[in-house]
Amino acid sequence: MSSDIRPDLQRSPRFESCEERLALSAQPLADLLTQALQTQAQGSQFTQTYNQQSIQAVHANYGFQGKGQTIAVIDSGIAWDHYALGGGFGNGAKVVGGWDFAENDANPYDDGGAGFHGTHVSGIIGSEDPNVRGVAPGVDLVSLRVFNDQGAGSMEWVEQALQWVHQNRNRFENPITAVNLSLGSAWNSSTVPGWATLEDEFAQLKTDGIFISVAAGNSFAQYKTAGLAYPAVSSSVVPVASHGASGQLSGFSQREARVLVAPGENIRSTAPDHLFTGGATGQFLGSSGTSMAAPYVAGASALLREAYEFIPDICRLGRQSLRRSHQRLVQPNQSRPGHLQRD
Ligand SMILES: [Ca+2]
Ligand SMILES: [Ca+2]
Ligand SMILES: [Ca+2]
């Protein structure tokens, strides 16, 4: 299976202008797309291989896949027709719903010339492909689109999207338990900027019990000192920095003492069809950034929540196991039941 990235996307000026524009509003898309192409050119998939081994080991050893939960991806939309993201939209699909705040319509598809980022993030959370598997392939997804076809975003749309999550958190078959924000505005501090507008929405979602994972920001090389972008710096969210294949912090990654650190270099994940020539569908691309690290943590939060919900079952199984042990003392030939174990 071969596929080529559209030639017009391979010209770097497109991404440079994208980066400048985003620095004024929300910074996420630029470096990621640029590095996606670099990764494609270099063919480096070392981090990806390492990640896949870890992810598949967790799924195989513990059986948790994030089932019963929905994660809201506030981003550039989701190309929900990708087979690894369920291939559909709405009730019964993997991408169960959402809203497009940029176009004010009910189809938050990751389209336009700039579409890519939200689809890639979503695959890191929940891709169902057996070889390029997301952290929580059992989760449902909600797509809340806050970047337009040109890749320009707005904090006002993000604010509306967070309010939407609160209002719709119990509307779907599985409740929204986490939000991923792989975006941010230029800022590097340990305190929230005076122009912050999302703090009341974050506080509400925290009260709702919803986990919020936010990319730490990609501008460490610019600031050269500890600090986080906004909204990563908010005390109501979990900021996520990026590391590379050997575990070192990525050179681009903003950081602070309280960050979680997740893989964020050369991460291979789902890509929209429009990026490819020749009618290629269901493709994957590598990309780098704290935007790739945050969804690892969002997905992991779904696995943890599933594990916590499993604890009552563990206690119950524990009691059964004790009873069985006692029975074995009485009936030494009784075989040990194996199908209940998850360790
Ligand atoms: Ca739309
Ligand atoms: Ca559009
Ligand atoms: Ca607000």
C-alpha cells in the first residue's frame, strides 16, 4: 500500500505562515504538520514502535481499553470516516457526536486545507487499528471543532466547547469523562495570564468529575525557562509535556514541576484522506509536539477510570477467591478457575 502526501502540503512556506498566524491566537497546528512531513521524510518510527509495545502490553495484560466512556477532543475536528476511528458519526459510531464552533454546524469534520491535527490526536487516544493502536481503543469520541478550514482558532470557541461538554456530558450512551486540549496560546509562566477566559469552565468540569489533559506548549526553545502555555498552566487541568524515545524531555516541550510527561516525538496516528493523493484512504502519519503527548494522558485517564470502576469487581473476586481457597482446603482437587483473572 503506497500513498503520497499532496504536493502542495510539502512546501514549507505553508506551514511557516500557519505558525505565525497561530502564535497570535492558538498555537497548536503548525509545528505538528511541519514535523509530520519531516518524520515522513526520515521514516523514523522508533518512538512509535516503543509506544505500541507499551500500549499493547497494557491491553494484553490488564484488558482495560477505556470502554464505557467518551473523551471530548477540542481541536480541528475529527475525520470520522477513517476506519480506525470507527468510520462513522453519530449514535452507534465511535465518534458519537459533537459540534463545529468554527462553522457553527453539526458536522465537526476535520476538513479544509488545514485539517489534520484533531484526527491525529484522536487516533492517539482511540485508534482501533491493531498495529497503530490508540491508548484507549475502547473509548467513544466527541469532536468539538475550534479551528476553521484555514487552521485559525479562537479562545471564544474553546470556551463555548467547554460549556458544551458540561451541558452534554451525560447525553451519550457513555458519559464524557475526559477532555483533551492539544492547543494553547503563547505564554510561559507558572501563573495564569490576566487574559485567561477558561478558568470558570475548567472549574465547572472539575466539579463534574471530568479529567482535562492539556498540551504544555511547544515553545521551550523560545523561552528557555520553565513555564507553561495557557491553558496548560491552569490549576484545574493536567499539563502534559513531551518526551522522546529515550525518555528525555523533548527540546521543544515547555515544562514545569507538576507536568506529566508522555511520548510526543514521531508519533504515528490517523490522518484525514484529503492529505493524500490518488484517492488513498485510511492513512497514518507521524507527528511531534506536546499536542501528541496530551492525548496519551487523556487516553490513560480512561484506562485508569475503567480500572477504578473495576475495583469493586476486584474486591468481589477477591472474596470469591478466598472462599475458593477455603474450599480447596476442603476439596484439594478442585481446579482453579482461570477466566476471572486479569493479572
Ligand atoms: Ca463543519
Ligand atoms: Ca469546512
Ligand atoms: Ca469563561
